[in-house]
Amino acid sequence: MPHAPQHADVATAELDSALRGGPFHVALRAAIAARGLPLQRVQHHLSRHGVKVGVTSLSYWQQGARRPQRPESLRAVRALEEILELPEESLLRLLAESGESPSGHRASARSYRSLVEASGVLDQLLAELNCPPDGGLHTLGHHERLRIGAGRELAERESHHIVRAHRDGVDRFVAVHHGDRGAEPEHMRVHALENCRTGRVRWHGDTGLLAAELLFDTRLRAGDTFLFRYGVEDGTAGVSREYVRGFDSPGGQYALQVCFDAAALPLRCHRFAQQTTAAPRTGCQELALSGQHRSVHLVEPRARVGFVGIGWDWD
């Protein structure tokens, strides 16, 4: 066995190099090789973490034939970092960086934070609020209005929801706000504006995530509709360049309006869609800024699973 230590050193060097420069599938393959684990054992360890992934999928991931994209797959990547004794978020970072937009630019910081969110942070916040995966509400309509301040920051967001209960006893909704790079959710303020009041609020500083409980003034029965409105006062981060809304299940109409301060007008704006956080962006379309109200908007008649958003460029 005289060559085993040398072989281990080479495997470790290859892993260190792959973790620094990627891409994701090369780093994953190097990590599995360095630990000397067959894929069946990796699958077994994942199942002990409560994540189900087939051996075939693991093989495709390390070959680069497929990419982890669904929330369950991203939770598996988070678990793999622990199983393979890798630095926290090292594989998730490579996965985010390997996703490019149609224009060839790297995925944004928001996309990276979305990976972190999908891999457990949001689940943790929702668990603290005792929020089940199914909140008992189906969205019939959702209108969001963003205000971009004079410093080009995301100053505030207002949401107007129209929902229908599909079980008895629903009396609350958990709102999630995702700040821009450098956001400080502990300094954000949640305002209940109509037909609700603010309950418990939880946040995660590193990812800029905030989850707030909105309590209704009634208990809904199955089939009941309800309207409520709330706002999040942000203004805690730097320059804002886009806003993305994700949908875990099909829903009703979604409208997004972005309003700009007269002292900070963008050069151009565009809408886009994205199937997953790791997928390329599609459906890019330029949006004309309205003269009097300095705003742009998009409307999805029926929201589909995935992401839609509006981006803007500054001078």
C-alpha cells in the first residue's frame, strides 16, 4: 500500500482545485472520489438525511449530464456538502455560478441566495413560525408594487393578495421578503395595511430573508375568499438591479410594478422568466418606462411554477 498516501494527496489537491474553480459537476465528482464512497453509499447517506435521490441522478450530476434544480435536489446538494465533509455552501456556490443568463452574464447574487433559501433557510424560518408546507390558501390574484428610492435602493414593497381557502380554519398568511445584497432584515419593518395585523417576525441576516406572520381578523372556511394587503419597508441594502418572484405551484394572476424615484431613473428595463434558480433566463422583453409615473410592469394571467421578474440597468 505504499502509493495510497500519494493517491490521497492527489485526490485532495484535485478536490481543492475543483472547489475553487468548479464547475459544479467536476467538484462533486472530485469530492466523491476523495472520500472513496461508491454512489450507493452516497445515496444511503442522503436517505439518512431525509433526502431521496436516485443513483442514476447522482451519476448524471457528477458527469455534468444533468443539474440539480428542484428544491428537493438543492436540499440534496446541501446534504452532500455535509456528507462529503465540504465547506458549507461550497457546492451550492458553484451550482449558482455555473448558471448563466442568455446574455452570458453570471447568475446574480439573488439567484445564489435563492439557492440557499431553497436548501433550508426558508424552511427553518417557516418552521419557527409553525407554518405548514400547505398554508391552506390558493392565490387567485397577487399584485406587487416596488418603490426604488433616490439612492437606487429597494425602498419598499407592497403586496395585495386575493386568496381562496381550500380547508377550514385558515386564519393567517406568512409573507416572505428577500432583500438585495447586503440587506439587513432586522432593520426592515412590516406593515399590515388591510384586513390583517402583524404577528411574529423572523429573519436570517446572511441571506437577507424575512418571514412575517399576517393574522386575519376571521377564520376562513373552505371555499371562502379573502383580500389582504401588507407592505415591507426595506431600504437596508445597496443598489438594486432586479426583483424576482418565485412560484412553487400554479396560481392566479400575478402583476409586478416597479416605480422609480425621479432622481434615479434607469437606462433600460426588461422582464424575464426562469424555470429554476439554476436554469438560464428566457422570455426577455424590454419594458418602456412610463413618463409620468416612472414605472414599468408585467402581468402573468396565470402564474406557472418557476420565476418571473423585472431587471433594470443603471448608467
